[in-house]
Amino acid sequence: MGKSQALQTNLDVDYVISYRFAQADKATTIAKFEKLIEGLSSVGLQTEVRNGEKHSLLVFVRVASDEHLFGEVYRSRVRDWIHGVRAAAPPKETREALEAEPLYEAERLRIIYQLITNPESEGGAGITPKEGEWGHVESIFALHDHAYNKDWIKKWSTSYVLKMEDLDDIRNRLGEKIAFYFAFTQSYFTFLVFPAVFGASAWFFLGHFSPVYGIVSTIWCTIFTEYWKHQEIDLGVRWGVRGVSRIETKRKDFKHEKSITDPITGEKVLIFPAAKRLQRQLWQIPFSLAAAVMLGALIATCFGIEVFISEVYNGPLKSILVFLPTVILTTIMPVLTSILTNFATQLTDYENYETHGAHETALTQKIFVMNFITSYLPIFLTAFIYVPFGNIIVPYLDVFSLTVKPFADDEKQMQAPEAGWTINPDRLRKQVIYFTVTAQLVNLGMELIVPYLKRRGFSKYKEFRSERAAKSGGAIPSPDINDPPEDAAFLKRVRQEAELDVYDVTGDLREMVLQFGYLSLFSVVWPLTAVSFIINDWIELRADAIKICIEMQRPTPWRADTIGPWLDSLSFLTWLGSLTTSALVYLFSNDGLGPDGHPSSIAGWALLLTVFFSEHAFFLLRWGIRVAISKLDSPGLQKERRERYLVRKQYFEENLSQLRKIPKMADVGAKVTRASLEEDARAASLQESTPETRFWGRQKGWRETVAVGKNLIEKAEVESPEWKKEL
Amino acid sequence: MGKSQALQTNLDVDYVISYRFAQADKATTIAKFEKLIEGLSSVGLQTEVRNGEKHSLLVFVRVASDEHLFGEVYRSRVRDWIHGVRAAAPPKETREALEAEPLYEAERLRIIYQLITNPESEGGAGITPKEGEWGHVESIFALHDHAYNKDWIKKWSTSYVLKMEDLDDIRNRLGEKIAFYFAFTQSYFTFLVFPAVFGASAWFFLGHFSPVYGIVSTIWCTIFTEYWKHQEIDLGVRWGVRGVSRIETKRKDFKHEKSITDPITGEKVLIFPAAKRLQRQLWQIPFSLAAAVMLGALIATCFGIEVFISEVYNGPLKSILVFLPTVILTTIMPVLTSILTNFATQLTDYENYETHGAHETALTQKIFVMNFITSYLPIFLTAFIYVPFGNIIVPYLDVFSLTVKPFADDEKQMQAPEAGWTINPDRLRKQVIYFTVTAQLVNLGMELIVPYLKRRGFSKYKEFRSERAAKSGGAIPSPDINDPPEDAAFLKRVRQEAELDVYDVTGDLREMVLQFGYLSLFSVVWPLTAVSFIINDWIELRADAIKICIEMQRPTPWRADTIGPWLDSLSFLTWLGSLTTSALVYLFSNDGLGPDGHPSSIAGWALLLTVFFSEHAFFLLRWGIRVAISKLDSPGLQKERRERYLVRKQYFEENLSQLRKIPKMADVGAKVTRASLEEDARAASLQESTPETRFWGRQKGWRETVAVGKNLIEKAEVESPEWKKEL
């Protein structure tokens, strides 16, 4: 089997489990391995084992028979129905059900993954990679569909716009969670067209800090955020996952404090007191403060040094020293961030959430705080500290003269000229351009090129090492020595895929949301921001596709009906944008060219009034947009309504058909004869006579009521009565 | 049957329909009457007709047999289940279902009412009072349960606090919608204890405009609003109505523009374009502005006159003229309000909503705007116009000298003394006291005493009129001349009840919400506000009970799971309170005694900063309170969880029991012998050999995979590999 052919087929393999045994004694390893294979087989999975790289085994897994799979699919669909994700219960005959609603690839892979990882009580094998007794199981991954991947990248890189079908395709292959990321980015990209065009015009005709641009930009951000919420629902219905986030999956790491058996339902409930969790969550406040102080101090220090060196310092080596803050930032920041991220993870673990969803949300929130500080604080410092208070603060930057002392020739070079120093009006714009162009490009490069270089370097290193080992005689046997020749190429490819990283869509989503932040918060400084982003995002979408295909293991297809906690971040940034944009416009638009550097002309009350007014105009606007968008109909909502209607109709028919039609009231009493009256009287005297029976016995049947009523009406006075006129 | 006995029994009557025929020709009237009775009988209702007051007939209605009712109950419960109000489908056997879940009185009455009024397509008789062809049907009402009413009023008037059981009782008798009003008022009453105690202490120790009181009060308002939302859910579950507001009842008056038959479901959909409605809704803006301008102008004028007369004018008749603005207000305001209300109703009709819920919400919003202006504008004018800008504005009040010109002796009496005039520091407090004590008392009196007097006066007038008519010989025959003696007392009572007004719970709710507004917006002016309210509300709760029992027809028991659009008003007032309270504290707390009347000392930026800070502190606080309250567990939520769990369990068992347990994988391959290998090879050569079958055929059964894996592990190097150490 040649290399190209090895890329064409996955040999029916559903999943590959990488089992690493390097560090344990062989007896345990073998026992665990046996347990693993037995567990897989007990849930109806067929296995094949092969040698892997670096003391690992590769266990190939596939579903033994269609019948096994059908059962699982049916079980999953019943669960969906009970949780309200599906409108109707799935038809009972499994094969028939599958024909009516064919399985798509992502669904199949998800169901098999859940079959492997779900706890035994839920019908799975309970094999959770890297957790508890399954520490040896390094990863469980599906194999890439290289033919599809090739087509995918080719198609995307040659088309300007992604169509709905392209997103459907991703959903079918990689699952809804990743499809939601691409849908979001694509939607954002499409929406960017307007601010790009408008921003370019504003840049030409209105200049920087144009109030008109500010207003339009805020409106645009609000519409985008609200429209995306609407679109999420639509996509959720389209992909049949609406309400999926309500299906809560329990965390295995959740530690309960007591377990109670519900006296009524008999359900065993694991309890961790909410008050205790709230107490633990309160640690978030000192954590956020500490993170803010640490990151803020670092950024502020570098900012101070930078201002000092570039604007005050006048000695030798200035052109080199100017990079000092960048060096400090790029060395300390990653360390600090990783320490804080680690801390955030531990704090979230400590908060001990019961479900994966709650855990992820809590973690995302903490990370967003950190990202917010590192991404936006520098610009905030420039706009709201450096410019208005620069004249007051800069003289105190003398403290940073320490950093340049070794290089300065005399003291004078380190002192601000008495009157000559003015605020650099271009600093803010330059900074915004740096963050919205340079930093985005660097980021893109890091994402695509660095992993490539890493992979290349690593494989070179491996070659070198095995050569050296071969020379020294202690050669590690290559894992492929026993491979049958016809599978060799395929196995080599699988071994490569096993070494790849696991793709996490959260990181990519974060990137987009943070990018949106620059637009909503600071684009009024430099209206071309959106132009830069639209170019960047066109590439980003393709780069992410390439990354998933080449740099990463094939991701497990999870379901989602939202971009999750990032939605809140989006709303938050939009709101904050209404504050910063108005403040920036007020602070800097006086001369229409840039900051004037004269804080004395800024009136506190006018600034506050501007911000106050802008914020409330934003609230009103957002409310209006929400109302308007909620009225929009969409294919998804129509589909949902139809499904609900059909289900309702069906249930009604099923349940009410047995209720016999209520018969009309007895048609007696058409004629009242003396005989019948006498008989009634006899009947009344025979049975026990109560006031009720006598009252209701006076008119028998509706015809008699009509007759009596007719009589009463006819007897009434003809003319309209007096009291009516008088009133 | 004596009078007391007539109050004891309702003679099994479920509903009474008052049919008025005064203004139409007799033939039509009789035809319509026949149609009415036939319609009632067609849905299984038994009828009796008697003479009513003033050219009307009273049609007594009861369900003919239990079987009829059971069918309707079952139908209603199935509908609830389909809409997600009930967790599980009701058991199919109707009598059994009723034994498991007995019918409560309000449910019974609601179902019968719907049987009468629902359109024929939904199984009802389609008789809608005062609408379309049923213009003659004046009202459909149930009879009061006087024994219960007596107990109710007695119990409430002798107990300090209402218990949950009392609310349950109301729900069982009068339905959830009214029960929600009482539950809200009771909850509000209980919550008032804290601000009453704290307010009294603040009044003693902190004085007016205390920042501490302001902060505590805002926190309290926020907690109350958020907690009520939580409680609504709890009550909804307790009363089995959670989600009931999702069941949308179509409006009969809805005018569709086109009707489409859905190609997929076959459902007939009536369409009114959303864009067109949005266009019509835009009229709300000029309407609100017009209402604001008209009401505002009236209030501002009266305010100006009042200030002028009481503080500038110094001529004769001052003590009488001071009442001039009150006279103007009390004469013009009701006229203006009723014109505007009428207009609001028409506008809402014009907006053409499809469902009752949407219609009611739209109307309530418009009315709230008007109420807001009439209730709070006077205080706003004093606090934010009169005090800060009084010195500038008051000299211009000369225009109002026209109003007193006829009474003034000379011009001087109508001119403000050049320098002597100062702002009346007590005006704001007096005004708040007026609105929170006097106006509340007046309101209570109007609600209880005026209808009583009206009723008395009307019956006196009737006596007088019939006496006069008897004298002049043209006596209208009394409706009771044909009554059988044993029913006479009962029928007299029914005739009285037919003349009573229809109770609308919205008015009472509005009153409470507006009262809450005074507390959240202005209580910092006079911290005893809550003390006044707590006394007022204790009486209000009882007065409303009496009103329902005596002044009104027995209300039709509707369901509800919320206080509806008033909830938004509550949130709005709480939010606005965070603005006004901080502004009032900043404006007036300088000397701790009252407004100092020196607007020059007010710094605009500081005021804005205070308000800005306060508002955002409020947002943060509200978010925190929401999070904290969402963690609270409650009996209702527990109940709901339990029900859901049981249903889930049941469905799973029902649906999955048929899926046979997946068998373990074939237990072959325990021993690999030469014979078996040869056989495999033969088998492989016989069937078509694909790479897949060969790949998956190497290890047969899980035991063989284990054996191969064991072998691979054992062959691997013992020591931890070099690369691990190096990395």
C-alpha cells in the first residue's frame, strides 16, 4: 500500500487508542491492557493492536456490527427527546429510524466516543483518557479523512465566501462545536464588510475620533452581537442541537460531600453545598484583583519605561534601549500568564462544579479577565492615563532612569526638559495599529508557522537521536519492524497522527472575541481597524482549517448549541465599547486631528455627561435591536415551529381519539303535555327531592329552556326601557 | 328558602350567563337566544332560564354529567403536557386520572368557562361575551361561594400574617392569576418589614438624605425584585402552572392579512407581517411623547401655579387660592387620563397582536408610561427642577399671576420680593409624604367606600324610580314576579351579583408596583415611607379580599405563572431608583438637614460621577444577587426536578427495555492453532479479500488482541526510554 493510498483509506477504523506503558511495571501494564480490551469488547467494539511510537501500543477500534451501533444511536436519540432537543420520540424500529434520519459522520463518531468513555452505569466502557485508573490511555482519537481534508482546504482557499453548505459540511464531519466556531467567525467576517467600508470612508472623510464613526461603530457592534444570538438559535435548529447544552454531563472529578437517596424518587443525589461553593467562588475576587495588579503592574512598568526612554531619555543607545520594555514583556508575560492560568485552573477545580458546562464557564470567565488585561490595558493606559494626565505623571518617570543609568553619559539625558516635553499625540494611534495589525499578523504566524517548525525540528531531532543510538549500539527497535508490508504506510501515518496535539476550539474562539474587542473598544482611534481584520480573518478561517487538518489530531466531534460563555464576553465588550468610544471621541476630537495634549481643556462633567448619555443611548438601542431581531423569522425557527406543530397534532390525535365525542344533550322536552308534567311530578315525589333537583328540573332539555326564554322575551316591554335613556 | 340559606347554596350552578335584549328587535333576540342555548347544550351543558333585571335573562348553566367534565379535564391536561406545563402525560383512564389528581374548584370553573367560550374548532361553544354576534351576552360569571367568602374575610382580618396555605386557598378558589397578585403583595408586605424598621431607625439617627439609607434601600429593592422572580418560579411549580404563559391563546380580534396553508404541516397559518406591525408600533413613540407632554404640561402648570401662589403671591384669599392647582388637577387629570387610556387601547388594537398575552403586555406598557408620569413627575419636578434651578425659574412664574389677578389688591402682591425669596426646603419632603401617606389613604378609601356609596345610591335611586313609575301607572314589572317562592331568595341574590362589576386584577397590581416605585425612587427623602406602606398594605390585602367578595362578580379563575409585564416595571423602577437615590443624596445631603437652596455649590461633574458610580455599582450588585439567588434551592424547584427525573426514568425504561442487551464480542481466538490459521487463510481466499478484511482479520476476538498486546509490551525495553528523560 503506497503512501497516497494510505491517505485514502482509514481501513474502517473508528477510533485509535494510544496506550502508553513506559513508566509502569509490566505486570500492571498488561493487566490494565487486558482490562482495556475487555472493556471495549464488552460494549460491542472490535479491536486490533499494533506497535506505537515510544513505548506505546495503538489499539484500533471499530464497531463490531451495525446492530450494536443502531442500539446506541437509538439510545442517544431517546435521551435527546427526553431533554427536549428533539421534538418527537424517535421511531422504535432502529433500522427504520436510521433510514428516516441517516447518521452523519460526526454523530457516529460522537456516539462511539461516548460508548468508549461514558461510565458503565450509562452503558459505556468508562475509559477516560489520562484520568484515574486509565492513566495509561494517552489519547482516543479518530483518524483524519485525508481525502476530505484535501478537498476542504482546496475549496476554501479558492472561494471568497463560505456558504451555509460549507458550514453544514464541517458540522457533518467535525461536529457542531467546531462548526459553531466557524459559523461565528464566518458571520463576523461577513458583518465586517460594513465597518471596513464605512471605516475606510470615515478615515478619508471624517478623520480620526469622528463621533459619527463612533456611533455607527457602536450600533454595528450591537447589531452584530444581538444578531449572532438570533443566528445561534437558527443554527441550533438547523443542526438539530437546540437545547443540547441543557443535557448536563457530570464531571468525574466532582467531589460530593454527602450523598442522599431521595425519599420520593429513589434517586441517589450527590450533594455539594451551594453555600460552600459560593464561599470558594469568593476567592475569584482576590484572584482577579491579584491578576489585575500583577499583570497591570508589569504592563504599566513597561509602559512607563517605554515612555521614559522614547520621550524623555536622550542619551546613547536610545534606539536599542527602546526595545527593553518589549523584551521584558515577552519574557515575563508568558511566565506570569501561565502561572495565573494554572492558578485559575486549580481555583476552578477547587470550586468543584458538578457538570462540565459549569466548570468550563467558570474557567473561561477567569481566563477572560486575564486576557482582557493583557490585551486592552496598554491602550487604556495610553488613552485614559497618559494623555490626560501625562504632564503630571511623566516627570515622576525618573524612577525608570535606573534602567538606563548604565548607558547614560550624564544626568541631564535622563531628565525631562522643563517646559519642552509634550504628549506624543501619535502614540495612541500607533498603539492601536500595533495591536490591530502587527499583533494579529504575529499571532497568525505563531499559529501556523511555529507548530510547523516545531514538528520539523522534532522529527529532525528524532532522526539524529536514532542515528546516534544506532552508532552507540543501543538502538531502540523501530516500532514498525513487525508491520506487515501492506499496512506499513497506513500504520506510519497513524503513528504520526498519534503524536499530534489535541485541538481545542476555545483558543480560536477567544482570539476572535478579543479581536472583536479592539473593534468595539478602540476602532474610533483608527477607523481602518476593520479593514485589517477583514483581511486577517479571511486568512484566519483558512489557516484554522489547515491547522485542524495538519497540525492536530482529528478532533472528537462534540455537540454545542452556542459559543458558550464567550457570548457574555461579546456582550460585555459591546457595552464597554459604548463607554470607551464616547470617552475617546470626547477626549480627542477637539481638534479633529489627534489628541491635543492639553488636559486642562477637558471638562470632567462634560466627559461624564457624554459617557452617561452614550451608555444609556446604548441600552435603549440594544433593547430596540433585541425587540426588532426577536421579530425576525428564520428558516430554523420555522422548522422548529413546524416540528412542534406536527408533534402536537400527532399527540392530540393519539390521545384524544379514544375520548368518545360528547353527545348532545338529551333532545327531550320538545312538547310539554299534561301527561308528561304529571309524570314528572310523580318522579319527583318518588325520588328524594332536594332544592337542586327541583331547580334543575323545571326545564327539561334545551328546547324547553328556549321556549321559556322566548316567552319571557315576548312578555317584556317593547320599548327601550326608561332607565337606559336616563343613564 | 330564607336569605341566609340562599347565601349558603349555589344550587349546583356552575355559571350564570346574563343575556340582555333591550335594544334589539324581538325576532333576532329570540333567534340568538335559541342559538345560545343550543350551543351550550351541544357541549354538554344543562341550562335553566330565569328572568333577570332590566330586560335581561339569566341563563343558569351546569355540566350535565361528570363524564362530560372528565373528558374536558383530560383534554386540558393533555394540552398542558404537550406545552410542557406538566412533566408527564396524564393517565388515560379519566376517572382514575381524576382520583390521582383531584380537580380543584378554580380548575373546574376555568375548564367550564373555556368550554363555553372557546371556539368551536377547539371543542367549545364559542360564546364570547360582548363580542361579535354575541353582543347580547353581557357577562358570564360564576356565583360567589358566600360561606367560603365569610370565612376568608374573617380569617384574614384576624390574622397578622398570611400563610402559604391561605394563598393556596385563594389559588384553589379564584385561580392562579389572582393568587399571584395576593402572593406578590404578601411577599412585598413581608419584605417591607426590613425597610420599615431600618427606615425608622434611619429617620431617628441618620436624618434625611442619608447615603447609608440610600444604599441599603437600593440593595433591598434589588433583592426584593430578584427574589420575587425566584419565588414566581417556585409558586408556578407549587401550583402546577409553570410555563402556562407559553400556551398562547389567540385573539379573536386579530385581523390577518393573508392566510397560508403550510405546505409541510398542512396547518393554516394566519399572517400579519411583522414589519407592518413594527411600523404601527412606532406610533408608540409619538404617543408616549404626546402623553408625556400633555400630562407633563398639566402637572408642570399646576406645579408652577402652586409654587407661585404659595411662595410668591401675598394677596387676599391665599389660603383658598392655594387649592386652585389641586382643583385643576382633579378635574382635568381624570379626563386627560381617560382620553389617553382610550387612545392607548385603540393603538394597541391597531397594532393587531395575535395572542392575548402580547396584547396585554403592549397595553400595560403604554399605561405604565402614563402612570409613571402622573405618579412621579411632580416629585421629579421638585427635586430636579425646583430646587436646583428654583432661583432662576421662580421669577418667570409671573405668568401665573393671571390666575390670581382677579383677587389681588395690587401688583406688588404678585411679584417675588427682589432678594427675599428662597427655595422652600420642606417642599420636597412634604410632597413625598403627600404621595406616600395621604394619596395612599385616599386611594384605599376610593377603592372601598366609593363603590359602596355608589351601590347604595344606585339602589336608592332604583327604589325611588320604581315608586315613581308605580305612581304614574307605567310600572315596569318586577323581574321576580314569576319566581317560585322557594327560589326567590336565591334568584334575588343572583340578580344582584349580575349587576356587579367585573374584577380586574391588573389595576390592583399596578397600584402595588407604583407604590414600590415611591419606595425605590424617593424613600431616601423621607425614610418613614416604608412604615406608611406596611400599614397601608396590611389593610390593602384585606380590603382587596372584601372588594372581590362584595363589590365584584366572582372572577373567572385564570391561570398565570407570573405577574407578567409588571415584572419589567419593577425592574425598571429598581434601576431608576439607583439613579434617583444617589442624585438625591448628592443634591440634598450637604447640610444633613434638607436642601440648602444653593445650586451654585452643586458641581455637575461630581453629581454625574455619583450617579454614574451608583448605577454601575447597582449593575454589579444586581448581577451578584442574581447569581446568589439562582443558587438557592426551593421546594418548588425540588419538586420539579423530582418530577422530571421520574418521567425520564419511566420513559427510558419504557423505550429501552425492548433493546436487547448488547452481547459481548465473540469469545473466539482463545487458542490459535495451525489448523485454525489455515482455515482462516482459506476463508480469506474464498471471500473477496479487501485491505479492510485483512487488517481486521489479524486478531480474532478480544483475547487475541490481549495476547498480541501482552507480547508487544513484554518485548519492549525494560528501562524507561532515553527520550523521556531528555525531554
